[in-house]
Amino acid sequence: MNKKLNNVYKSTCCYCGIGCGVEITVEKNQLISVAGDTQHPVNQGKLCSKGMNLQYTVNDRSDRLLYPEMRYHRSAPLQRVSWDDAMERTAAVFRALIAKYGPDSVAFYASGQCLTEEYYILNKLVKGFIGTNNIDTNSRLCMSSAVAAYKKTLGEDSVPICYDDIEIADCFLVTGANPAWCHPILWRRVEAHKAKNPATKIIVIDPRVTDTCALADLHLQINPGTDIVLNYALGRLLIEQGDMDLDFIEHHTEGYAQYKERVFERTLLESAAICGVAAEDIELAASYIGESKGFLSMWTMGLNQSVVGVNKNLSLIALNLITGKIGKPGSGPFSLTGQPNAMGGREVGGLANLLPAHRDMDNKTHRDELQQFWSGTIISGKPGLTATEMFEALADGRLKAIWILCTNPLTSMPNVRLVEKALHKAKFVVVQEISNKPQTLAFADVILPAAAWAEKEGTMTNSERRISHLHKAIDPPGEARPDAEIFSLFAEKMGFKGFAYQTPQDIYKEHVQLTVGTSITVQGLDYTLIDSLNTVQWPFNVDKKKGTARLFADNKFHTVSGRAQLHSPPVQYLSEMPDLNFPFILTTGRIRDQWHTMSKTGKVSKLNQHIQNAFLEIHPSDAVSLDLRDGQLANIYSLRGEVRVRARVSNSIKPGVVFLPMHWGKILGSDLNRANNLTNDLVDPISKEPDFKFCAVRVEKH
Ligand code: SF4
């Protein structure tokens, strides 16, 4: 059924949330080649460097896990076992722990790279049958602040825009994001639009000069952590200029009086001094926004990964609300998704505080609906442990077992040495993986080999709510199995009913049923229809057989009152501040040609050529004061650990701020490349997203 002409299979790139369409051609010996899908509405055949090299990550199977392994105690060696033995033992241990300590003693840590069907079955298993909400994903590290802010302002986690708004907008505010490197195909659309329409204004807010700034009419190089002050300064100027949409504010929002009061607390000059940018530049930015007909705000980790990440999001979304620039062509607040299926995961309740189809965990009616639908156990109203909380709970013994799939927390988590301690302490660790590289494998009691991208079928949803169907092109190597199949098997061993799916589409159909009557409905959708419509944006209108490009065109929001909520939280500085011992601010981020913890992109020599090693970006004036020259080794210390990498002395960063890429983990026994030795596990109190972009460090010449 999946086979297309000449062994070509449609799929979607498995890296960033832009969701570019690809065609996989199967050559001989299960080798593949990958090309951009010229018919795909997102990328029309274009791919960035990562997408163009996808085939190498699949064809090189030298690191693949091929069969289940197990050990009976930590000092015993891992040994090859059958799937049956691995799952029998895993189910027996989970049953015993749950019987002794309760369902909250076990947890599952998954990934924004899982397919929607995989997320669905795992959530059903954990929330609906084991009876705990301890299922979280690495989307917690990436998107959860945006999710919380969308819910607070718009009533639901709903990205209002579509990519076609790019060609309509005449003002872009890109803040806390470097889409030229991290969302390249989308950014090429912005570049092409600007080339055709030079009057289009692009404002970039970032403490670093990134490649994205090359296209900017205005770069506001702010001091890290001052985003809310800047957003409020823009809000004040828009009001003073008379550029707010009073009719929209009066009829479709709530909270304007408090918002106005808040933004007038500080003068423009005070704000400029706090943010470290010229007052004239803030005025210019406000005039660009105020004069625009279509205003798109775009952001990602720079706002989300913060101890005040939700408030940063709220202060940004307010700019679209006071100008009425939402639900209209070319306008809206656009959170750029980091991972390929973070959105699809949230549709099926893929975080510790969510339930499927945007149902609320604290709503008993919603919980009862699900319990009835699944015929499982009572669904708890208590939010589960989030990503950082899971490892804290393992470390202090509250949590006994963890099942980690499709993610590599020993590189990606903040304060990662605590995560190492936590895994040492765990009574039982299951690692479900495609590769033998992640450091978590060293802690595993059971290793389950999983199928990779192109080796399994399912769906994903991209940043503009676009659902695509990923066809299976080749078989997984050895005994590796798709994640959904692994969870079906585990459920069977646990004695749970309702997991005997024959195909991924059977799982998808169940998800579709749960969306009926909700604002994310995909009623009537199946794989054949997704294929024939060449991807679909939710909500889907079954009668018209049509998706929805843009939300809130009718100005009716998903809040109780139907109005968008303007929030005006106070400015707070809750991050770890520099002091005499740790005088620099460390910010972390991504580079162009690597993806997350490099278990896929790190295999591709072409991608490794761009930047070969971890580095410390530091301003020339700081380097001089440390007698540190470009290319020399630097030691970087925080209260939590140390890193040793070569310095890149650059004017791209502000004095007093240093930057480390987040991709590198433990290599050849040394973990000194790992940025997360240093980062802080402070989290936003609402979203529980960590403060990856701000902690205090000391730098010394090695
Ligand atoms: Fe893949 Fe994102 Fe590049 Fe598109 S922009 S090819 S989705 S990594």
C-alpha cells in the first residue's frame, strides 16, 4: 500500500518543526536516497543541509542496535535476549514496583521526534492503564513555555498562523531565534519575500549577531534576560503612537487596562538602559510594527528556555493582540517548533500535564470521557513529573524506574551531572533507542532496539498544524521494531486490553475519534485522505474535505469568554545572576548542521565539516582581559560543573556574555565538551521549561 512508483515513498524530514516534504527512493540492498518533494506545500522540493543529507544517517547502520539486551543486576554484563524475554522481565519489574510503591513510582521520558501514533499509544498506556501521568518528553525543554502562553492568551495551544502568511506580512519580529540556521527552509521563504518586497521590515532581537541578522533591517542586541522589558517598551510605544487597534481590544480582548498600566511603569530611556540597546532603535522597531499591515512575531528557544519563559511569551503575544494583528492574513504570533512532531505529540496529550485532543487534566469530565473511551483505569488529575522533575525524583528515590525512548538526556538535560547521579540511583532503567551512541545505554537494565525514520509508518504535525503521512520505505535492521509495536507488546505483557493494533492507521483512527467535537478535530481523516490532500492543517472540515490555514479569523478565541487574554506579568529576574566568582552570563544554543545530541547528524562527514568541535564564543574585550586568544583552550566553570573547549573570539557576542553550542556530549570518555555540565536546572514555575539561556560562569585560560 505504501509503495509508490519506482520505489519512491513520500515522507517528511525528521529534524526541525518546519516539516519539509521528502521523497525516499529505495535503491538496492535497502539503501535509500532522499530528495525534496517538489509537490510538497511547505518546501516545494527545497531542503536544508540537514535534510539533504538524511540518507546518510539511514544508510550508515554501523551504530544501530539490532537486538534486545538485558542484565539482571547493574554489575552484570548486558546479554542478548529475545523480545519475549525482554518484555516479560520489563513488565514483571514494572508490575512489582507499581504493586509496592504505586503507579507514580515509574516514569516514561519520550521525544518530540516520536510519531503521533507512538505518542498516542504511550499516553494511553501510561495515563489510561498504568494510572500515572509520569510521561513527559523532551518537548518540555523546547516548547512548553509557548504552549502555556498560547493557552493563557488564546485559550488553547493553537498556533494561529500558516506559512503562507510569510508572503503576506510586511513586518517580522524575530526574537530569541536563529531561523537562518535552525529553521532554514522557512527562512529562505522570508529571504525570498524580502528580496521581492524590499520595503518589508525585519527586526531581530538577539544577544548574539547570528546569520539571521544578515537579513535584518534592525538588530536589537539586547542584554540576555531583558526580553520582557523590551516587549513592554514596544507595547508602550505602540500605544503612544496610536498604533493599537482599539476596536479589536474592546471587543475581542480582556486585560488591556492592566496591560497599559504595566507597560507605562518604565520610561523608554529606562527600558533602553536595562536592555542595553539604543532608545532610538526601540522607537524604530515600534514604528515598523505600528506601520505594518501584516505583522508576524516569530520566536523559539531564546524566549522559551527561560525561568520566566511563559512571561516572555505573554509579553510578546501581547504585541499582536494590542495591534489586532492576529487571525488576519500575514499576521499572528508564530512559535517556531524545534522538533518535527512536538505539535503532534501535544495533540495526543504528550506531556505530563496534558490529555489527548487538548483535554484538560484538571477537568474531571475530560478525564472521565477518556477513561470511558479507553476502558482503562481511573485517570489521575495530578500532573505527572516533568522532564527535570523525573530525574530529581530518581535521584532522591521517589521514582524507582524510568523508560527513556528516542532522546538522550545525558547530553540534553540541564545540570546533566545530576541526571547521571539519578540514573545511577534508579532501580530499573529501560532505554529504547536506534543507536548505540547515547550515554544512557550505559545505565540500561534493558535495551530495546527501535526502528528509525524511513523504517516505520505514521504521521507528524509541523509548526503550522500541518499533518503529514510518513510512509515506511525500508525494513528496520536486525530485530529492531517500531516504537508503537514495542508498546503494544509491553501492554500485552502487562495484561492491558485494547493495544492489539494491526497497523499504525488503527492507532491513528483512535486518535481521530478523540478529536471529534474539539477545536483540533480531524474527524474523517485517514492516511489515504492525508495522501490525496497532500497534507492537511487541523482543524479539518470533514464535509468540505479541507483543512484550516489560519485560526481565529472570526476573532473568537478558545477562552471561557471567547476573548483573547492580555497578560501583563511583572518583570522578574529569577535566573542565576553573575557575581564576582562567576562573572559571565552563559547562553547555549544550536549550530547550523547538527541536530540535538548528534546521534544522527554526527554520523555525516559533510555535516561535521561546518563546525567540527564544541567552542566558546567570547567577546574580544573579555578575551583580552583573560589573556585568551582565538583557538586557545578555555576552562569554563559554573556551580554545577566545568567545560573545556577552544575559544572563538568574536564581536558577534556582547561583552560579559559567552556562548556554547549544546550538541556535544561525552566523547571518548571525556565529558568536557558538554555545555550542560554548566547549565542550571532552574525551571519556569508554570511551563517547567529549564533556564538554558542564562546561568553564571567563570572563564579561565587553560
Ligand atoms: Fe528538515 Fe527543517 Fe531543514 Fe526542512 S528546514 S529540511 S524540516 S531540518
